[in-house]
Amino acid sequence: MRLFSMYRWVRSSHEMSLRRRGFMEAPWAGGVVLLACVAVAMLLANLPATKEFYHNFLETDLSLVVHSPSGAIDWAFPVGMTVEKFVNDCLMVIFFFTVGLEIKREVVNGQLSSMRKAILPVVAAAGGMLAPALIFLLFNHGTLAANGWGIPTATDIAFAVGILSMLGDRVPVSLKIFLTALAIADDLGAILVIAFFYGGELQLGLLLIALLVMAGVYLMHRMGEKRLFFYLVPAVVVWGLFYYSGIHATLSGVAMALLIPMEPRYSKEYFVHKMRWLKDRLLAVEDSAEEFPNEEQRFYLRQMTQLGERSVAMSYRLEHALTPYVTFLIMPIFALANAGVEITSLEYVNIFRYSSDIGSVGMGVFFGLLAGKPLGIFAASWLAVKSKLAVMPEGATWRMLLAVACLGGIGFTMSLFVDSLAYTDAGLIDRGKIAILMGSTAAAVAGSLLILLFSKKQPR
């Protein structure tokens, strides 16, 4: 009876592990976790019992301080590092690093690897960034809020692709690929916007040193270096130099990702030859009284594992290893740290409030995401196809493309990030956050409803 109970416990644990793994591999899982963290952040920021702790915790100093009683030594690194800045300037470097790896993969051998494949999503992404920026400036030109024009220009790939996956075969596969490639091109555009428009005062000396370090890494790459250690150490150095140079530190993640080798350490021929030799040696080992594998067999199995790992490019290995941590740890932590808005009055809820001096962050962001993104994506795609510059995705209709374009209005992660860079005034930042949440939700609902509506009229 006791043995049977243990068996049931082991079996249930295994089934739970499989379900957990299945959930984590689902395309929509990241979006679900993010939504839960947004709800938790809003509760923590507004409940009387937790709001003071929540805001104080985010402002906790994390700098390493060296201070002598006489005051002769007073040094801190990094300067001004709080919990919130640690999330936005350190943890988000890993997020941007994975984004850089995705962009490089798509450009080298993915949906952006040729002019014919890339032209439509790239043109659509450009239109999807220009239109919301113009709509934002239409409401806020000449006001204190004008600097936030970059907030509604971003698309959150996790939410957009997650919703498409939940809608199943209602959307043609070609449009799913189109939206994924568009979101990646959009990420590249957002990175350029952050680099050129939302950096601080440049320290050219430090920036030059960072560029020299990256040039050294590039030469090392060209000479055939494939070991991770020789890329990890320079990455940390470049992050520190970016942090103090005035360029946002997260961009160091993108810069270093583009230098990661996409060529495997071992060639196909070497892999086949070495694996065959290891296999023969493994089979030649005499079985002992021990269960398989014995000590000598374990040695050959470890050699096979190492051979397999080194026959996959470092870029792919890092992307595969980091993506679960980014999706289920870093982005949820980012949401917890940035989505918590303390609503002290109805003034924050009324995002459509406008004044001639402050403008209306809420109206610019909300309508930029809900109307600007889909109209920009659709109009740019229509012009590209009609001018024969690009071809329509196979099996797609203009109505379905418009519906999918609405999902491009889900800004969230990148929009929240740009919002924290665009303003220093807490009131403007909070209004921007509320507008991002409302605009992204409205775009997700509108896109989903249009897909359901238009897919019913398509032949099954």
C-alpha cells in the first residue's frame, strides 16, 4: 500500500512537470504571466497596506558604497542604482540581448534575410511607427508631453503572437509570419529610437572606449573565437561604459548580441566523424555488474553531449537558454516594477484630459496605439503591394491583414520602457502607463474581434 502511494505521488509529480513544461512552451503563456504581474503591480501600488512598501522598495539604493569615517574615501558603483533602475538598466539588458539575437537570426537566415522576404514587414513596421508618432504629436505638439512621441510606436511581440496562437487556424500562417517579422523589425526601430532620441548627455570618451572594446570583440570573432567566456567579459565592460556614457545601458545588450557568432565551433563533417568514433568507443565498453551507464560509458556520453552543444552556434544556444528566463522572470519583474501606478484621484483615470501647456499623454498614447499602429501598418502594406514593391502574404486578404495589424497596437513592454525614458515628471509617467495599458488592451480586443468576424466569412 505504501509502495502504491509512492508510485501515485511520483506519477502525479511527473504529470505536473509535463503540464508545467507544456504551459511554458505555449506562445500565449508569457502574455498570461505578464497580465497577472500587471494586476499584482496595480494592487501593490494602490492597496493601503502595501503601497508605501511598494514605492519605497523600488527606491531602495542598490549601489556598492565604499565610505571611510574621515570622508577621505567616498565611492559608489553604480552611481544612483535603485531597485527600479536595476530592473530597467540591468535586467532589461538581458531582454534587449535576446531581442538582438532574434533580430540577427532573422536578418541572417530568417524572415528578414532577403529583400523579397523583408520588404513588406519592414515597410509595414516603418508605417506602424510613423503614424502613431504623428497622432501623438497631433495632441501634444508644443506641450510638455511632446517628448513622449516614441511611446506608442512599439509592438509587444509576446502579446501579439500569443493572441494569434490562441486564435488558432483562423489566421493564415503567412500572416502569423508577417506579424512576427513585423514585430522584430519594429523592435529594431524602437532600439534606434531609444538610441538616438532618449539617451542622456554623451560622454564621448567612454563611448569611444566602448566602441574600441566592441571592435576588439569583432576582430576576435573574425579570428574564429567561439568560447562564451571571451564574449561575456567584454559584454559586462561594455554595459558599464554605456551606463556612464549617456547612451542607455540596455543598448549594450543589442550591440553585443550582434557580435555573437552564428557559426558553430565544429563543422558538420567533424561532428559526424567524432560522434561515430565516440559511439564506437561507447559500444566497445564491456558491460559490468553496474547498471548502464557505468563510469567509462558516462565519460563518452558527456563527450557526446559536449560535442552536440559545440556543434550548435553560440547565438542559437544563448537564445534558447535565455528565452524562458526572459519570458517568465525578467519581463514579469519588469511589469511588477513599472506597471504599478498609484491612482490618487480620478484625474489619472481620465486619460483623455487635455490642457494647452501639458497636452494629453493619454490621448496621444491611447489613439496612437489603437488607431495609429493599425492604420500605419495597413497603409504602408497597401502602398508596398500596390506599387509592386512587395507581394501580399499567401492566402491573406486585406480585411484579415487589417485585423492582424490591430494586434500591432499592443505596445506594453517596450512602450512602458520608453515611457520611463521620455519623462522625468511622475504624473506624466503614470498617465503614460495607464494609457499604455488601456490602449494595448483595446488594440488586443479590437484585433481579436475583427479576426473572429472576418474569419467566419472565409471558406473553411
